[in-house]
Amino acid sequence: MPFEAADQTVQYEGRPSVHVDRSRDALLTEFGKATLTDRYLMPGESFQDLFARVASYYADKDDPDHAQRLYDYISKLWFMPATPVLSNGGTERGLPISCFLNEANDTLEGIVGLWNENVWLAAKGGGIGSYWGNLRSIGEKVGGNGKTSGIVPFIRVMDSLTLAISQGSLRRGSAACYLPIDHPEVEEFIEIRRPTGGDPNRKALNLHHGILISDAFMRAVENDEDWALLSPKDKSVQKTISARSLWIRMLTARIETGEPYMIFKDTVNNARPEQQKLAGLEVKTSNLCAEITLPTGIDHHGKARTAVCCLSSLNVEKFQEWESHPQFIEDVMRFLDNVIQDFIDRAPDEM
């Protein structure tokens, strides 16, 4: 590993050196120490060496003070980088991005392309959120005389592929699938993680899943109206059901299984940054935890867009310690900028 580690100094090769304070181990809980030891430490590395490695590697290269401040922030538990940053930063065992958002197109080439991309994303340490709402539902016409098999068989393949991928021995791949509330297969999709009832060959027990809910649907629930399920291809009505019954079905599944996630897509898209609206970008999906809202699909340059989630967490419990440090937020944002640049520089072309 390209580090120099003196008793009180850690330096990544070609990066600023960081002076460590090993007494700060006392700030860590026993559970925290066990987690760091089990998942994050490199051979021969201590807790403070880990924090210094990440700070040295992702600080501005020409700013040793930035590196030192980052180390101090992390070691004092003011903020904590996400798992891929801690485990992979300054190493060769993976990439530093937490999760990726993409979508499947309604062609065999598009579906297989999504599978291939997701395999590489999972193998490099990223969680995945994929939108499947572009695919026609089961029984719709395809080609001359054929009919589609719907989304479930393709989601099951994604389920198996994701489970098979190990992320640098730290954890298995993990993914979530999202569908809009007006997709003709939404009823079956709601139940896709329920282990009982229905065809076991049409379940995806290892995937997470979420529903994109529109304002129009919620108004239909409020007024106890019918709800039309529409073909993604031509928006023709495939089926009409009770909006309130569908809502109750979704709530029941959440009570019993904890999912599906619910994303209120109109609220999210109304709150998009203005430049995303002007570029015609739309939020259609989210990530494993349903907290990321970034656009996917074809962008204004005509290219397929995969959203990238670069994460770290501020520790609000320590707010009174860091609120008087005006550089704190800026330093963390510069840190995240450098994480993104590292991903751009090191990501393989297959991704």
C-alpha cells in the first residue's frame, strides 16, 4: 500500500501528510471499533491511520491544511465518509461511490445493457436503483405477432445477478427497482418481495422496490375514484382499478414487509434545480434507501444518464462543536468533489 506511516504521521504517496492523534480512539464506541475492524481497516492499519488515509487521499493535493482539517473532522466524529469512501479510498479494492441510478429501455438491447451495467456497478461497490417503468407490461404486442413477457422475468434476472456479485468481499451487491403507480403490472410489483402467495417464480426476494406516486393518483385515492393503468409505449389504458384499493394494497405490503418505498414524484420534480428543468431532465427513480433524487434517462445531449451518489454524513450530535468553524461545510464539499474526481479518473470503461 503506497503509504508512509510514522508514529504520529500518515501520508498517502504524493498527497499531503496528516498528523494523527491516537487518543481520539477513545471517542469511538466498542461497536464502532468492531465495525471498522471488520469492514474497513487495511492490514496493519489502526483506526486513526484509516481516518488519516482517507483525509490524505481526498484532500486538495496542494493544500496540506485541508488534509489536516479533514482528518480532525473525521477523527472527532464531526462527519463520517460513506462506506465506499472509507473502505476504498486510497486502495485498489473498489471505487468510492455509494450508489447509482439508471433506467431500463423497452428493448432487449436496453435491458441487457442495464444488466451489464449493474453487474459492473455492484462489483465496484455501488448500490443500484433502476427504473423499469419504460417496459411494456405482460401481454402487450411486440414485433409482428408476439407478446411481451412483462417486467417481472427481467427483474428476476437482475435479482440473481445482483446477489451473485460480491463487492470486494465487504458485502454483496444490493439493488432497488422502481415502477410508476400507473404501470399495468404495479399490482404484482407491489407483492414482489412478499415470500408467500402467488407464483414463487415471479418473486424477487433479494431486491428492494419502490413506487413512483403522482399527485393525480393521490387525488383519485382521496375521491375514491378509478385509476387507469397505462401502457408505457403508447399510454393506452390496459386496465382500470380502484385507486383506493391499490393504495390500501400498497400500505398493507409496507406494514407486512417494510416496502415498497414511496416516492412522490411530482413533489420531487417540482423541487428540481432550475437548470435541470431547463435541460428537460426528470427524476424517475431513487436509490437503495429512497433518499436520493437525481435525474436519469436521456439527457439534453442525447446520452443515457446514470446518476451518481457521492455521500458522507454530518454528525448533528456534534453540531455545537462544529457550528463555529466556518470552513467545515466548504471543506467537506471540497472533499466530496475530490471523491467524484477520483471516481471519474478510476472507473473502468465498462461502467
